Amino acid sequence: MPIFLPKEPSRKEMLMTAVLYALSDEIRLGIVRQLAAKGEQACGVFEVDRPKSSLSHHFRVLRESGVVSTRKDGKTLLNTLRSEDLEKRFPGLLKAVLKG
Amino acid sequence: MPIFLPKEPSRKEMLMTAVLYALSDEIRLGIVRQLAAKGEQACGVFEVDRPKSSLSHHFRVLRESGVVSTRKDGKTLLNTLRSEDLEKRFPGLLKAVLKG
DNA sequence: ACCATAGTTCGATTTTATTCGAACTATACC
DNA sequence: GGTATAGTTCGAATAAAATCGAACTATGGT
């Protein structure tokens, strides 16, 4: 089977509850904060006390909710925060979450 | 056993992840929206397609995270959104959630 | 071709949440 | 005291999430 990155929802498809749920976990929130601080990052750079299969699960939750976008770049997957989409869809939300 | 309303966290004790989690459920988010729109409300006025034991569970999650405060008034429990505490602790968050 | 690296997917297990009925507490009213 | 109302608590069942190792895909380098 080929690798399928789960389809990322369009801006309009983003659900408030799904976004809040994705952000309601310490690990995922940590990832989001780091993406906000450092910009595009590969999955592997996150120092999380979990095996990569677990990390991969958390990235999937972030992607499926629309919080993070992922693109392939050679051997690695580069993740970005969908700040602009989030801001358009849920104005002020991401900023408030990142502040806290 | 006496009825214990779970202790509501102080402003400082509120956790971002717990608040986001509490808000990440359609039923609870509906309750929060209605409280925001109509102010203090008894548990019973919410028209939710769930038995009262389930509703009670959702109110508990809202209370324990700090989103809602509950006071007794005779026979009923009156719930309020802790808007001010939330705004102080997580500026902009509640407003952004209610907009979406 | 071979090996290493990056990350996903699968499958099984464990943990955590939700759900609901039934029993309970507390208050109000007659 | 008895009855009704409001909502909680308990306990058990179900559902959903998280966790992790092992197998896998894809790419890059030698």
C-alpha cells in the first residue's frame, strides 16, 4: 500500500470541535507551539518522549483537523502550522491558544 | 453521601488543555454557547438529547476545567460561564471559540 | 544493489471517555 | 409527612483514543 497522508480539510471543512480537540493534548500542543516558534519542521525534530508510531498518530490528528499541513520533501515530511487558514476560519483562536 | 459539586479550579489552576478539551465536544460547546447568549441558566433548561445523568457528566467536565461555575439556588443549580476568569487566564480564547 | 533514514500503517493492548438506568440527596410545596 | 422536582452519584457497558512494536514505503547515498 502506498503511503497516504490523510487529506487535509479545506478551510471551510474545518470543524471547531475537531480543532479544539486536536489542541487539547499536551504533546500535540507542544508540536503546535514549536511550529509556531520555528516554522516548518520535519516530524523527526520534535523531542517527544514517545516512539515514532505514536508521534505519527499525533501528527495525523493535527492534519485531519486542519491544524497542520504536511508536504513531502525528499526523505522527510515537512509540517507547517496552517496559521492563515485557521485565522480565516476561526479568527483569534490560534493566537489565543499560543499565548496561553 | 452529600452532593459534592466538583471543586472549580481557580483562575491560575486552569489548564489550557483541559479547557480546550472541555470545549471540544458538541454538546458541551452547545451549552457554552447558550450560556454566553442567555447568561445564567439551570442545567434543566438545556434541550439536549441525552438523559440527565449524561448531561450531568458534561456539566462536570465544564466545571472541572473551569469553563463553567455552578451555584445552588434552592432546588436548581445555576450555571454561568466564567467569562472573566477565562479572559484573564487565556485572553481572547473564549471570544474566538464563541465566534466560530 | 544495498543500506540507512524518515515516517507511515497495521494490529493488539491499555487507557480514558461517554453513555445510561437506577438509586440517591436536597429543596420546595401542600 | 408525603410528593414532586432538580440534579448528582454509582456502576456497568460501550465506544473512542492513546500507546507501542513490527512490518512496511519511499527516498537518498554509496
